[in-house]
Amino acid sequence: VAGVILTDSVRRYVLADEVGLGKTIEAGIVISDLLAQKPAAKILVLCPSTLTQQWLCELYSKFGGHVFKLLDLHARYAANSLQKVICSTTHAAYDVPHILSSIQWDMIVVDEVHELVASSELYDFVQKLSRNRSPLLLLSAVPAQRREDDLLRLLTLLEPDRYKTAKSSAEFAQLYAAQSEIGRRLRRFSSRIEGHKKNEYSNQDVLDFAKKLGSLSAVENDPVL
């Protein structure tokens, strides 16, 4: 999972492995990669208060001794003094939103992100932070099946330009239901692009299959596609 993120120029993902399968480790690898490239990077980790010390210990003990500031324990600080920060989501949204919103973060990580969906205040705060286009990792072990509305709200955080004009629940449900078929066609489309590089497929072969992909009813009106 971390490898997929590291090879993407746009590192904005939902990490949705089940409990205990390594979401924190996956996020830690991406954080470490950023700090290796940019040691002065500003990183914000938001999580429930019960997990702040776990994040602090994990990032220090398993990723080269990275020292983060646990913001909940500091009564006073200046925005320009914050670089690597862990903060409980509630403290961030209710007590210091203006300070955290004033910083241009190089990466934001939100753990237990499904909790945002139940609180408009928390969701709106993270949505404001997410607009700066920096890498964004949303961690949740709660499955998205049969929770299309929740998934749509998370995708809006990741891709605000694509989802800023809120899709109707029915429209998004149609797109969600078509994911398996879209995935199959994308894999076949990918194989044709790779084959084209080896002169196994012509330009027309690739274009013809692109049209087949765009003919699916769930995406036929997608202007970007």
C-alpha cells in the first residue's frame, strides 16, 4: 500500500485496511519518505485523543526517532514553532482551529476518519485543512460497503475539485455499483497502453478501447474522462 502511494505524484489516499493490518505503519512510511526528501516538512497528524500517545511512540520508535510535538500537552505555542505535530481531532477543531488552519502543511494524516462523518464541526475543519492540496492520508478500518454517502464525503476531502459540486446519492450509488466493471475495463485498457509501447497494439486499438471505457453509463457524462 505504501509503495502505491510513494509512486504517485498526488499522495491523497484513503487507507482502509482492517484493524491491526498496518495503517499506522503505512502512513509512517509515507511520512518518513517526505521527511527524507524535505527534513523541514510541516506534518500534522490528527487522531482521537486515545491514540495520540500511540502515534507519538510509533513515529519515534519505528521510523528513525522522528520527534513530534503532542499539541494537547502544550498550553502555549506559536504557529511558526510548529513543524511535526500530533493533535487530537477534537482539540484541533474546537480549541486551536485558527492556529492550525494558518499553517501551510506539507502533509496531513487523519486517523479514525470515519468519526468525522458523524460531526459537522470536525468534518468542516478537516475539509478546510484539506483544501491546500498537500498530501492527505485518511485512515479508517470501517468498511465502505453499503455506506456510499460516507464514502462520498471522504472522497470530497481527497478530491475537492472533482466532488465540490455534490453528486446526488443516487448518482454516486450508480458510480459505486459500477466499480467492478470500471476496474475490469481499466485493467484491459492499461494492458493495451503497455502493449502499445511494445508495438503490440496500434494507436487505433488504444483509442477504440478508450471509447469502450467511456461508454459505461456510470461515467459516460464525466467531462474529465
